[in-house]
Amino acid sequence: MIRETMIPRSFFIALSVLLLAVLSMSIYAWYMRGRAAGPLASSDTRPVVPLVAGPTERVTLFVAYDDVGVLHAQSAQIPLPSVRQQRAEELLRALLALYLDKSSPHPLPQGSDIRSVYLVDPGLAVIDINAAFADGHRSGVLSEELTVASLIQTLSANIPGILKVKILVEGKERETLAGHADLSNFFDVSAVNQLTAQLQAAL
Amino acid sequence: MHSNRSRISGHAIRGSRSIGVAAGTLLFFAVLLVSAAAPERHLSIYSSAANYSLPIVRREGRDYIGLLELLDPQGTVSAKSEPPRWRLHCNNILGDFTVDKSHALIQGRDIDLSGKFLLENGHGLVPLSSLNALLPRFLGGPATLHEESGRLFIGSIATHFTATVPPDDASHLVFRFTAPVNPSVASEPGKLRMTFSREPLTAPASPTLTFGSKTIPSATYSENNGAAEITVTTTVPLMASFSPDGRTITLAPAKSQTTAIATGVTGSGVTGPGVTASGVTGSGPAATSAPAATPAQNTTAAQSPAASPSASVPRRYFAVVDASHGGNDRGEALSTTLAEKDVTVAFARRLRQELENRGIPTLVLRDSDANLSLDERAFFANTTHAAVYVALHAASNGHGVRLYTALLPYGGEEDRGPFRSWTTAQQSSIPLSQAAAASVAVELRKQQVSVRILTAPLRPLNNIVTAALAVEVAPPASDLSQLTSPDYQQVIASAVANGIAAIRGQLGDAP
């Protein structure tokens, strides 16, 4: 004798409603995901313009020139905040603005930016650049060396007390900038000073 | 009854399916095993411009080779792919190839390729056997192909040799070569093998040489997979020693102590299997100045004087030339078709030849398109105990040559006894490195090459314990094609070799 189990009709209705709800939620989530991804793909990759206002200061930027492979010290008048760490960031962003200009003497990839600069006592500066900066950087010993020396020398010449510098990419350590300049170690500022002197001497 | 039959036939089908799946899996793994075990075949190319090696690929049952890659070191070469056509310019000679056609037009003349022309990812592949017909058209000179052994001689280039037993000492065998050689040497019971992978060594009149010596009765010459090999039969363990100019190799019975030294060095030297797998080439026989073995090793050897099976003995190199980048790391994209890694390896081969011409034994790290990490490069350079390390780079920006010595990083761990800090291992050698760079710069200026000396945060310079410099070669002017010009490369290689040779005494005693 076979006994059939009866399933209440109300159970079927509840189950159907639940399935319908899950299906609707899935479609809605898929739609929202597409909308969220849309603007991100076409987002503006240009660096954030410093929103610093107030009194300006005269600083020295060490600017790379690819055509002759040298660094030149250039004076600039830029607005700088009073907080030491923010000063360091704005200083390097001012340097990058030169490199991102159409008439750049040392072009950097579009979207290059300084994410942050951390000043850690005693004497350590950590420069965190974004992925666009490193991924699109021109490869070559001299090209990469000019970039590294330009950043470190500009920072150390205007922010006293920096003895060593570490460069990170998107907050992480990377072996080289673009295949040559070593980023895995700490840069010795005094050694970079000497390198700058070499790079300031034209051929 | 019927259902039982169905069940039985169902089991049978499932059983046969399982057997089929198992057989298929076995076949797959068998094919995988065979293909993994099959050695990669190479074509070794010998020419006055450069000696190099390229992979041979198997297509449609024939051996093929990349024509652009083959001709690239021979002059100014460019290719344009417009499928199904592929045009190649080599030293102003135009070659017109069509996919799947077995004929090509070289300067308007029809050439039989003896097989279809293939185009893969923009790379033109020609049958290996067509090189005898193609190369003279492009290069204007003879080319001799040893198809079976994968060796190609462009122009009248060849290294000949003689083997003689000195009349006053029948236990020695002396090989004399017409050019410096640098073979890898391996011994096994009853035999000593010398493998010449980079030298255009050619066969003697007879492949088997007999000497009438009880110690060394005979030697045979053979060629295989891009290399020539001389196998010496012997009744005692033999030791090989090189003359300073690399043109003479003397085989003599190994004394127990020297055998121990050679065996000891092999264990930690650069000729181990791991190194070969990484693409380092140039192992050779031990020189008398090999590092000392421990007393324990001497004792072991004295008790067992026979050379260990397949023991290869490293030669001590004076210079290590490192062709930077390689494998997945292409370096700078110098143009759409030219990668830095290809320029550096061609230049490294040329520099090795120039150094060896000056009697400087030279090891080239990465003589193929192998991946080598920066740590591996430093490790091989340091364990070789060479007197100077030269890293080669190429760049499209600027002009002339830039010489770099290490810009040491901040701090690093302190040296502990005999152990050096890895990050600042170069510290004590910086004056020597600067002297080497200065010497090379003098020689480059003599050749009217624009040169500049800088420090650079460029690994592995800071990890090298001996004199170390990097040479970055840029075009002489704005014309990038000059970077691959044999004349330009030759001028620079020659000047760099002269610069190193000039301070050889300062860098260290030659082996």
C-alpha cells in the first residue's frame, strides 16, 4: 500500500513567491552592477589638482630633461599647506604637473599621480605613486633614474631632515620602476645628492 | 530476463566507456611525457658578425626556422607582414614571401623553399633546408648548413683543430685550435667529453682519431643539436687545462688533489644542472687557479681517485657579461619590432668574442631567451669569482654610451665575518668598478663615441662582490636602427674590451 504525502497548496504559493523575489533581486542587482561599472570605466584618470589655497612659497624643483639627460634646479612659487606631510605631497604634485604638461621635458604617463607621501621619523620619507605612473613609465636606465632622482632630490631639498626614501607603487613594494631603477631598497639621500650633481652636469 | 540483458549490456557499455576513458587518459599522459622529454632543438649560427642560437620548430613534419630572427644579427633587417604576404628587407635586399607558397622572390629572382612558407604571429618561418638557397641571396656570401646537427656556418668561418700526443709524454693529449675555444667539459668513467656550443668547430679529416697511447687511445668528433663534441676515450681520469689564449687544451691524468679541487668546485660552482637550466652557458674546464678544496674533499679524492660520473669542472672566468632582461622581461620596447633583450644578447655575444680575442676568459649570462632573476644573475656572477661583471642595456633615448656603477641603497645589514650584506655587497669594490668604468670611457672616447659615467640604482650591481659596471648603449644619433648595426656594436664592444683589458692587472690576476 502506497501512501502519498500531501503538500499543502499554501507551501507551493509561498515557494513560488520566494523564487520570484530571488529572480527579481538578481535582475536588479545585475542592472545596478552594470550602472556602477559604467562611469568607473570612463572615469577621468587625470591627477587630482591640488586644492591648496593660501600663501605661496618659493621652492626648488629638480626637473629632468630627457633630450640631454640632465636634472635642472628650477625655482617655483607654489601654494603649500603648513602640515609637513601635506607640504611634501603638494611639492611632488607640483613637480608632476610639469611632467604632465604638453611641453614636458620629461613626459610621464597620463594619470600619473602621487597617492601619498609619508614622513616617518627619523628621516624616512615614503613616496607612494599610483599604478599609472609606474605602469606607463618609459623604460630605460637613464629615463627611470631621472624620475627617481627628480622626486627624491625635490623632496629632500625642500623638506629638511630626510635621510632615506622608499618608493611604493599603489602602497606596495615593486622591484623596479619600469624594468631598471631599483625600488626594492631604500634610497640613500646623500647618494642621490651625489647622483644629482652628476645629472646636473650636461654631456 | 529482458531487463537482466539490458543491465548486462548497460554494464558492458559502461565498462567499455571506462576502459576507453582510462586508455585515453593514459594516451594523453604518454603523449605529454614524450613531448616533455623531447629536447628542444636548436640551430647554432656561426658568422663573423655573431655566434648565436635559435630554436627550430617542427611544422607539418618539417623543421622550420624564423627568418627575421636568423638574419637580424647579420645586418639591417626589417620585416613587414601583410597576410598572406610577408616582406623582408635585409641589407637593402628585398625578399617577398607568400603564406603556404613554396617559392619566394628575392630581388625578383624565384627561389625554391622546398616547403611552404609559414606566418605565425607576424613571424615568417621558412623550412630549415631552404637556408642554403636563401642566405647567399640575402647576405651575398656562402652559407653551409649541417641540417642534421643543426649548425649553420655563414661565410668562410670555421675553427679547425689538431690533436697530438707529445712524443715525450704519451699520457698527455694536446688539442690545438685555430681560434679561442671555451667548451664545457664533462667526464665519466672511461671518457671525457668536450662540448663546443658556441664555436664554429669543424670536423677533422676523419671523425675518429687514434693516438697509439695506452692512456688515451682515441678521440671521436661528432655533431648534434647545434653543438660539436669531442669524446676522448681514456683509461685514467683526465684533467683539462686551458692555455691563456684559449687556443690550446691539454688533457693530462688527474692527480688526486686536482681531482678533488675540480669536484669540490663543481658542487657550488656555476656549472651545476640548475645553472644550465637557467640558461647560463660557457662552463669550461678548470684552470689551475680554481678555489681551494676543503681537506675533507682532498681525502675523499685520494681514496677514490676516479673522477665522479658526469662531473663537469668549471673554468675560472675573468669577466662575466650579463645580457640584461630576457624571457618575459623584454626590457625597453626600442621599436615596434625591436626589444631591448634582443639587442643586449647580441651585444653580449659580440663583447664575449672581443674579450676572448684579448685572452680574457668570459662567461655570458643568458646566451638565449631565458628568464633570469636579478638575484640569480648576482648569484652566478658572484659564484664564478670573476674579476669584473658587465651588465648590458640598450636604450632608445639619448645617444652614445652611458656607463653606470652602483648607487648603493641606504644602510643594509652589516657584513658579518666573511659574509657580505646582500644589498651592499658592492661596497668595497666601488673604487675598482669606477676605475673599470673610467678605463672603458677612455677607450670609447678614442673611438669618438659619446660617453657618460653615472651611478645608478640598478640591480644587481649593488649585489656583486667584484668590480661591476653596466653599459647602456643608445644610438649614435637619432637613428634608432644604428643600435643594431654590426659596425656600431663592434666599435663599442671593441672599446669596452680594450678598456677592461687595459686594467686587467688592476682588476685581479687572470686565471
